[in-house]
Amino acid sequence: MPPKSKAATKPKATETTTTTNPTTITSQTASQPSEPTTVLERSQQRYEKTRPFEAARRQQGLSKLSKEDQKGWICDQLLHLTNRLPAASRSRLLGPKASKEIWWTINGTNSIVRGLKHKPEPHITWGTDRNGHDVGSYTIERFDERFRKRIALTALQVSSRVFRENVEREKRGFVDARSGREIIVTEREIDEEKVRRSKMAALKKELYGEITGKLAGSVEWEDVVPIPHEEPEGALAAIAYPAEYAEAMSYLRAVMTTKEYSPRCLRLTEHIISMNPAHYTVWLYRAANIFALGLSIPDEIEWLNEVALANLKNYQIWHHRHLLVEHYYPTISSDPDALAQFAKQERDFLIAILSEDTKNYHVWSYRSWLVGKLGMWEDEEELKSIEQLIDEDVRNNSAWSHRFFIVFSNPKYATPGKGATEKDERVPQELVDREVKYAQNKVYLAPQNQSPWNYMRGVLVKGRQHLASVQGFVEEFVVKLGEGEEEEDVKSTHALDLLAEIYAEKWDSDKADLCLRRLAEKWDRIRGGYWEWRRKCLTQTEKEKAVAVGEAEKGGEEVAAA
């Protein structure tokens, strides 16, 4: 305890200045300070009041103070310095006599001992708010309001911590020592916690600019410690993920690490997919949850339909659908009615989504796989739906390709291992005739459309038919070739191209060359270089033919001589 205050020692007669009262020093060196308007001003005034000798020294200089004031300043500095130290260190630094002398002097000046340790500074003492403004610049009323909000936030945090502790106790089957009953968290307490967390989030945002994510503020995810993404140090192009997405992914990493499969994980994947439907890993984890929980595949497909319609070009959606069908197929494979019903549902949806984008590669790839998986080769509705698409747009290459696939890949008469452009002896002639006729009818609709011409060519090759078998049809679109600019009429460059191949097949190189030359000169000048290259290939083929004929004739003569 400091000694009782006594009157200050009277100055000696030889001293001319006797100013030992800090009030006197203050009145001599500065006018009475005005009422503070900000928190910083109030703190600075309080600091000055606890160090009156320091204020005088700063304004007059230590050498100009009286001996008693210099002594008071030294004692004041030593007192504030030693007050920061532990009691043991303080006793070692100052002996009993020195400590008594310091207290004697301080008590004599009526100085305030317990003051601020550091001089208040802007942006340092009170920090900054969420907008980067110095809290010290707040008015006292505004600061008091902020202080009350911080107290309210602290109280909410304490209550929330108690709630979390009760949740943990409930999981462990903890028994209350007072009542002897197990701790049970009621629905009312959960609702109160939801309201409490909403208030906490609002206060954090208002006070610190801190945005509490949807999951961090949810009671459901209380037991999960999120794993945030960490960019490599010095990354050249760090990705600025939106806060909501980054939070969701941090929780996804946590549950994937523990291999948790639960309804809340399924909801989490849906939340992430709504923000980034192209996240392949999320789709895989969603499928794993569905399979582990034994959820309804048709229900998942129904949900997936909406997502697919909203994201037409997304590949991951169709891979997910592929996994679902693979998992669902064994449960219906032995039931023809269920299989037919599922095939119809899938086809109806595919028709709907292709109406939005008729040439969607991902949809057509899935559709081809689905035909093989569900055995839809003989499904007349499948073929009719393709015919309808071709009728709506005869230039739809995807529809033509799918028709070729379902017609000529049918295991009923397709040889396993045969490529799409290879001849197949098992293909029935009536099937070839039907498809050739179908293609020819579509050619009449748009002679310059390449799709039916390519289809007809592919059918002839697959059915082991010579191209010359359709020469009469092709010549309908090429009139008086080479008989003059006025008389010559070509309705389809694709017909002229096919006619060149027919003549080459019949070893009539002159007519084949005429077809290619007229394509280059008039009817398809933009690809003139290609047609000239074809003419060179035709010449090379003619030379090879001459060599073959010469060798055959020579062989015949040798046989005759023998």
C-alpha cells in the first residue's frame, strides 16, 4: 500500500520557482481543455490528466521545469513503468526506500496513478470499423451505441455456446446432475438458436463487416469443421471464389474426407450444383450418396430433368444420368413392362430437351448408349421419333447419324466388331432397299443437303451394294454435263460428287474426271483445290489399273505359251 499523503516538502529559500501542484502546471502551460466530442479526444484528455508533469515537460522542456517538477516527472515515469511489471520484478527494481520516496512525491502532487498505459493514437488505439474508418473518430454517443451492440453480440455468443454444449451432451447421453435426467435439446431451443444466430450474423456484419455464411449459421452443420481451400503461396492467378461458394466447398471437403453419406450431404450437393453445375466431383459425390442411402432413382431422375433443361450444354449432368440408369437397370431388367415404361419416360424427356437444342452432342451420345442399354433396337417409337426430327429439319446430321446407328447396329443382324463403314453380310437386302428409298425421298426435299446423300452412301456400303445401283437416281440431278454452259444443269454438287465415284467404280475415268473438273471450274469453286486433288488421285488409280491389266495380260500369254 502506498503511504498516506502528506504535504509536499517546502521548497528551499534559494529556489525562485515553487510549482508542485499539477493543476498549477496545467494552468500555466495550457488553457482548460474543451469538452471532448470524439472517443479519441476523450482518451487523449484522460491520458493527459494522468501525466500532468509529462504535459508540462512536452510544452516547456524538462530543463525549464523547477527541481520539484522535474522530480515529480521522474517519479511519475518510474511509477507508470513499474506498474506494468509483476510485484516480484517491481521490488527488485526499486528498493523500499526508493519506492517510499516515489509514493511520497506522487501523493504530494495529487497525481492520478492508474492511467492509460499508452497515448491514444488514431487508427491504432480503437482500431477501424468494417468500412475502414477510425473508431476513435466516433462521437461518444455513437461509440456507446457500438459498445452496447458488442455487449449484445457477446451475450448471444455465450448463449449459443451453451446451446452447442447441450447438443454435444445430448449426443453423449449426458445426465444432468441436478435433475437426474438426460440432456435433451428441444425443438423450441433449436428455433431459439436459429433466431439467435440470425441476430449474431446481423451484428457481426454491422460491427465488423463479417458475413456469416448460410452453412456456418446453420444448426444442422454445427458438428462439421469446414476445410477451406488454400491457394499455393505466390499463386499467379488465384481464383476469387464467391463467399457462398467457397463456404459450401469447404463443408463439402469436410464431409467427403469423413465419407459421410446423409440427407444433409445430398442437400449440400444440390446447393453447390445450383452455383456450379459443371463441378464433376460434386456430381460423383451426389451419386454416391444416392446409392448409399438407397434413394429412389426415378425421383432423382425427375429432379435431374429440371437441372438438365436449365443447363443444356452441361456434360456432367449426362454422366450422372448414365450412372443412375446403370444402377437402376438391374432392378427392372427382368420386368419387360417396367423396362418399356422407363424407356418411354426417357425417350419423352430426350424429345423434350432436343426440342430446345436439336444437335446437342451430349444428349445424342446418351441416347445412343441408352438404346443399347435398354435394348431399344426394335422399338418402333424410337425410330418414329427420329423420323419426326428429320421431317422437322432434314439437315439434322445428328438425327441421321442416330437413325443409322439404331438400324445397322441392331444385334439381330449386325456382325459384332464390324465398323460403321464396313460391309456386313448379315444385313438383309430388304432393309438396305428400305433405307436407300428413305434417303432418296429426303434428297428430293433438299437436293443440296449433304446428310441424305451421305446416309445413302453409307447404306450402300454397309449392304454390300455398288454405288452404280443408284446411278439412275443420281443422274436426275445432273443434266447434260459438259455439253455447254447453257445446257449444263447441276441441281446438287453432292450428286455430281457421287456420280464421279460411280464412274470411277466402273473404270470410266474420263467421265469421272469430267465430273470433278466441272465441280472445280463452276459448281463448287470454293473447294477447287480439293477437287483437283481428287482428279490427281483418279489419275494415279488409272495408272495402277493399267499396270494391273498389263500384268494380267502378260500372265495370260505365259500360260498360253506353256
